[in-house]
Amino acid sequence: MRYITFALGKGRLAEKALEMLESIGITCEEMKDKNSRKLIFVNEELKLKFFLAKAPDVPTYVEYGAADIGIVGKDTILEENRKNYEVLDLGFGKCRMCVCGPASAKELLQHHEMIRVATKYPGIAKDYFYNKKHQTVDIIKLNGSIELAPIVGLSEVIVDIVETGSTLRENGLEVLEEICPLSARMIVNQVSMKMEAERINQIIKDLREKL
């Protein structure tokens, strides 16, 4: 029996994913050792392997078959736009992808004016403005605190993940438009889905019953 390999997005997401997998009897004691320097963790009994990766890399590992199953946020799936099957909404890590800015920017969005949009997610921003709103915008990719962009005049609006909205309010910004809801999802390699259909479908079924 070959190993089925899981790629988990590092951080809170991985912790939550492991909890969820444990609830259906998929455990990996090795991963609980916070001091471990290992990169790949194995459950010999169940013939499973696990590794942690930076979230944007998870869909890539899955597309190329280095992992059979990935658990990562919907934002990453949309931004990376890889060829995988999205099979399950795991229901945790809920938030929204939104267009945000000062209240005064609302009009600019309605009148389809040429505006600058700062974001960590240029792919999602481009798809939203070009394909859904049919508005030509100048997209500026940033890596740090996106909220800063409209405050210092780099952009009129931002596209970012909103959980509670408190950071926005503290900085005089608000949600102007919602792009889509986000949460943790399970993705599967397209070949693995055929080759290991029975085992993978069983995992999906067991998880679905826990949701």
C-alpha cells in the first residue's frame, strides 16, 4: 500500500486541520513535538505522511503530486489558481475577501473610475475588478500592512481578508464590497483522486460527517 501524503498550511490552519483529522482517527504523534526539526512526519500504521508548507506552496505541491491532499485557505486556492480538485469546505478559519477603503472611495467603485488597488492578492483583485466589475484598475502588490496604502495615499482602496473588521475601523477604513467568503478547504491531486479513490473518498466521507 502506498503512502497518502498530506500538505498542511503552516500555523493555526495546520493545528486546526490536525485536530480535525484526529477526530476521524488520523493521528500523527510526531507532529506534536514542537522541537522536532523533521520536515516529513509519518504514520507507518495508517500509511500516511504529513508535511508543513507555506500556504501559497500547498496548491503547488498538490498539483504536481508531491502531496495527494492539501489543507489550505480558499484565499490561497483562488490566488494560486492551480489544477486541483477542491473537495471539502472544512468550515474553520472563516473570514471574507473584501474591497476596503475610506467611505469616500465608495463612489469611485460605483462610477468605474480608474483607481489604484493595493493588495497581497493581485490574482483575486484582478479577477474581481476585470472579470466581475469590468472596471480597469491599477493593481499594486504589497506584502506588509495593506491598510497603510489608502492612509498614505498609495491607493484609493485595498483588497484584503477581513475577519472582524476592527483593524479597518481603527484606521478609518470600512468594507466597501465583499468579493467572497473564505474558509479552510481540502484539495486533492487530480491523479490521486483516481488512483487512491477508495482511501481518499473515505477520508472525505469521515470528515464530512464531523462537519
